[in-house]
Amino acid sequence: MVNYILATEEQKDLAMNARSILEKYLAPRIEEFEHADDGHGVFSREILQHLVEAGYYGMGIPEEYGGLGLDLLTQAIIVEEMAKVEAGFTFSAFNAGNFFPLILKTGLSAEEKQTWADKILAGEVMGCFALTEPSAGSDAAAMRTTALKDGSEWVINGTKCFITNAPNADFFLIAAWTDKEQKPSRGITFFFVEKERGVKIGKKEKKMGLKLSETSDVILEDVRVPEDHVIGEVGRGFGAALEVLNEDGRIMDAVCALGVGQAALDHAIDYAKVRKQFGKRIIDHQGLGFLIADMQLRMESARALLYQTVDAICQGIATHHLTSSVKAYVTDSVMQVTTDAVQVFGGYGYSTEYPVEKYMRDAKIFQIFGGTNQIQRMIIMRDLAGKPQ
């Protein structure tokens, strides 16, 4: 069931169809994929292909390039439903096919851009966004990766960490300093870099949750790219990064988290209706009933804030600090809801026999990546104070 009550029938059909694909092909194998690769977890390109065949991969690619050209609102509704089945896979699948707008900002020819659109839509390639470094997490401007001009090429050196989809990526969107004498808004540039240019993949992270989304280091040693691989303008990459993080990043992080929280709530309600203690269902005991009511309140308010903001973005209305509010409030709410779901299940909630412990593990990272929720509060504070971001 689509929980966003203002969704159109077409949006509901698209979302439920996407969910049904994951329920059929992915749900029976989640545990298998979580424990694969010595517990690191794996992302299944086999499962991805089922989404590709139904048009859900790269679903925001414009119609003139062969895609569905779905707006952000429709994509959000679809992703929320998919995340109810499995958030890690959904997060990776959405992000891997979502970077075509940045490819459009390169100097590649129209034919080359069409070729990349075709490859994405066919499920032949996955992409990843590489900004974070060991010394540059919340403070992205502290990155050390550099790109130096050598004739008609740029030579990139540096190491990125915690990069989603890196183990499976075929192309990378790399942030690097091109002029360290400038401030970040004038000195950082983004590059479109194909893996075959010499990009190396470092250690794969063994994570607490979101295991179906693979994460690793990205190592660049004298990786050379031509001038037409610059994304946007030289020295303006930091603004491009903030734009991606602001809309696609923060919003879709929150959407995935929302799906996790709703799944946890749904399981908690179902369990509380059948589990009996002291002669009646535990949902009928005020202590547990009020707890579940508060879980519902959190999810309803989180969804209202999220979709109001998505609607504003779709209408071209400046959202300022709203995306930070969405990211922080939704993910904080989901963390509390998943924790409460474990509480509703009692001792069983702490057991892997039931899915709520997985929801709790998966939920935590959404408070951290895409800018920690402490950073989101700083952005909100600065915006309210009238200070530049």
C-alpha cells in the first residue's frame, strides 16, 4: 500500500509494480545476499536487471534520451515502496542509475551522451558519486584529491572512502581540487571518470547494516581524463556537489529511510495485533498502544514534510533549509521508529528471526551519510540567521 495519500493512481501503480518486482525476486534472497562475501553483503546485478527490464533503472533520464523522464515526486513514491522491501539494494539501484544529469553537464558530444544514456537504461553500467575522503567527511572542503592540467588532459590523484556502489561502478563522478589557492566554490571541480582509465577499488567496508549496498575506497593514481570530462565549469564543482546533495542526496536518503521506518511500523502493528499478554493483544495495552501511536505520528509527520518539500522542488520553489530539515527530521524519526519496533517485539525483536532488528541496523546510516544530521542542523541554523552556506 502506498502511504502517500495524494499519490495519483498512475504513481501508485508504478510504485506497487516496482515493489512487487523486489518482493518476487529479491525478498526471498535478502538473507543470502546479506551474508554473502564473508558477511560484507553483495549488491545483485541479477536482481537489478529485473528493474531494468521494467524501466525502473535510470527512471529520471529524459524521454528524449529514451528514459521515462519521471519527476522527483514520482521517483520518491516508487523508491519509498521499494525501500520497504530492502533499503540497501534500493539505495544502490537508485543512485547507480541516477547520475545522467551530471553526464549531461560534461563536454561530451551529443552522441556520446546518448550512448551513456543507452548503457544506463540497458543496465550495462553503474555509477557512483565520490566526494568523501578519510580526512574530509562533513567538511568536504578538506579533501586532498587533486587534478592538475597536463596539456589537454587532467591528471587526478587521491583516495576516496565510504563510496556507495564503488565495487560495482563502471564510471565515477570525482571531486578534486583544481586550484587550492581558491575557496572551495572556486577551486573544486567534478570529473566524469570511466573505470578503465585506471581507477582502482580499495577495501570493501564490512558494515552494521545496509549490506546490500556495497561500499569501498576509490583510489586514483595518475588517472588521466580529457577536458571534455569536466562536469560543468572548472572550479565550480563544489556548487554542483551541493546541488546533488541538496535535492537528490538528502531527499532520496530520506525517502529510503522512510520506507525502512514504514516497514518497521507495519511489522510492529501486525505483531502487536496477534501477540497476547495478560489475556489480551499487546496493542490493546495502553503502554504499547501509545508507543505504536507515537510511531505512527512520527511517520505521518515525516512523510508530510518530505513530500511537501519534494512537491516544492518539482514546482521550482526554492527550498533553502527545507531539504536539511527533511533529511534530519525524517531520518531521526525513522531511527526512533525502528528502535521502538524492536521494543514492541520484545526479546523476539532482538533476534534475527524477525526483520525489525535489520530495519534498526539499516536505519542508522541515514542519520550519518549525505551530511550528518548535526551538519543539517548547522545548515538550518545558518539559513535562519541569514548567513551564506
